[in-house]
Amino acid sequence: MGAILTAAAFLGALAADLLTKAYWVERGHALGVRVVYNTHAAELPRRLVMCVLAVAVTAGLARLARWRRLGGIPGAWIGVGVLAGGVVGNGISPLVWSRGVPDFVYLGDWVWNMADFEISLGLVGGLGSVFASAALAYGRERFRTA
């Protein structure tokens, strides 16, 4: 079940990232949105290693939860899929857009794109899910033995 959730979240996040970038690159100027291209060197190999580590940690936590009979952690699997989709989206964007990674969401001094939000959401949501599952499991164990 974890692999299916991760794959679905990954494909959805990757598609959403690339489609929004393509939309704003094509139509941003006409709509008054300035697209800024991030020209930093592609860091895809390092980012892919980070994704593999995130998947490995999630798999370890899922195995620990199953071993302790605490249930699954579907939110963590979804979070790692969204995180990986964002990382891969930003990683392959320089291959799609020769000018660099398109950013179009202005947040003060920062300019983001959908992948940046997905990376943040994947980290916060995935970790939040693990902590929530752990707290619920702790409560069940604590009150069951009391």
C-alpha cells in the first residue's frame, strides 16, 4: 500500500509542477506575472540521493510501526511521494527549459514554483503524519494498559 501511495503522490506532484511551470512560462507575461529563471547548476544527483534516503527512512518507520502493531503511516508515504515529485521536478526543469528553473510565485524577497511548495509540504506533512501517528499510538498503548 505504501508504494502505491508514494507512486501516486509522486506522479501527481511531478505533473502539477511541470504543468504549472509550462503554463506560467507560456502565459505569465500576458497575465502580468514575471517568470524568473533560477540558473543555479543542476543538483539532481544530490537531490535524488536525498529522495532515496527519505524513502528509506519512511520504509524503516513503516516497518517499525508494523512491528509494534501500531498501524500504517499513509501520510508519511504520501509526504515522501510529494517531496520526491518536487525534487525531481526542479531537478529536470533545466533540461526542459534551457534558461533554468522557472519561478513565478513571489513571496516577499523569495520567488518560488510549485515544486518548492511540494518539497516543503512533503517534508512538513510527512513528518507531521509520523508524529501524529506516534502520538495516537502512544495514547492507545498508554490507555490500554492503564
